[in-house]
Amino acid sequence: MKTVGIRELKENLSRYLQRVKSGERIVVTHRKKEVALLVPIARKTEEEKILELIQQGVAYWAGGKPTGMPSPIISRGKRVSEAVIEDRR
């Protein structure tokens, strides 16, 4: 893990942020004392977020499709997109 002082960080912020963006962790020091840690933000997929909620006990899934959802609307005749195209002619 790279260690950098505040002055050096301020002078070369873009360079250090690029290193963090590539996955490196950087410790920031002030007068040789550690004061901060720069780490990349972890991007999670929707599935990972849901799995994390389930593991924390905030949500649960019993499998299958959701119940209580309204039935889809069944339309007769033309689709809306066809009617719009026809109207433009």
C-alpha cells in the first residue's frame, strides 16, 4: 500500500486518483501520522446488491415469481407504435 503526504497528494492529485481508480489503495499522512485512506469505490451489480440485502436479513426470497402483481393488460387491435406510424403518414 502506497503512503503519501498531504502536500505531495495536493501537487499530484490527478496522478494519485488515477492509481486509486486502477485499484490501488493509498494511505494519506499528515506529519507522518496516517489520517486517511483512499480506496476505489466498489461497483456492484444489481444481483450482488440484492444478495447482500438477503445476507444481511433485510430482504428474503423464497423463489418463484412475485405474487399479488396485477395481471398484464391485454389489448385488442393495433399496437400503439403501429397507430403512431400510421397517423404520421
